[in-house]
Amino acid sequence: MGVIIVVVLLITLGNGEETTTPAPNETTTGSATQEAQTDTERQDLVSFQLDDRSTAGIKDIWLVWTIRNSSSEESDYSWQWEAVAADGTRLENGSQLETDVQPGQTAEGEFPTTLKDADGVELNITKFDRTASY
């Protein structure tokens, strides 16, 4: 009986892997379904990429992003990301926040990383949320 419960729980919970999407390079349009609404919100993250500012042999790699609020209300944005090497190794992960973005407004941000190299590194968005500002 206990073994059956464990098997049912494992099947119900799935493998626990999170889905990821590559960081955006350009905007696309979605449909009116709930999934498409999430996609539309996700499209507000217009760009999210690495900027290699290294000079004189000193590594200096930053995250840079652009948010454009396509909703009709002031919004807060939060997203989780990971930096993955070409061989699949996760090099770094974190979360970013952009708050109080007015309807139609564009906000740009940047944040330093501990990455040693930007070549061949892929940024993935593992979670993205847009909420109304209060």
C-alpha cells in the first residue's frame, strides 16, 4: 500500500524540472488565451542580454535589459534567469526586478554578474511575472 502511494505521488508530481525560455532578442505577438496572455506579458521584456565590458584583462560582464509596459496600468516586473554554458552547465542564476513602469513607458536596467566569459553563454528566463503596481 505504501509503495503504491509513493508511485502515485511521483507520477502526480512529475519530474520537477522547470521549463526555460531563451532570453528575448525581439518581440512577437500572441493570441487571447491564458497562455498567450502570459506570452504577451513576457513580451514586455524586450531585450535581456549580456554586455561584456571587460578591459585590460579585467572581466566585467553585465546583464542589461529593456522593459516596455504594453498594459494599460502601472506595472511591476520580476523575472528569474540562468546563464548556461554551451555544454549545459549552469554558470549563474538570479532574479531581477523593475518597478513602477507606466503604461507605454520603457525602462532600461543593468546589473553586474560574476561570469568570467560571455562567449557561448545562453541566458534563459525561468520565470516571468508582471503585476499591477500599488
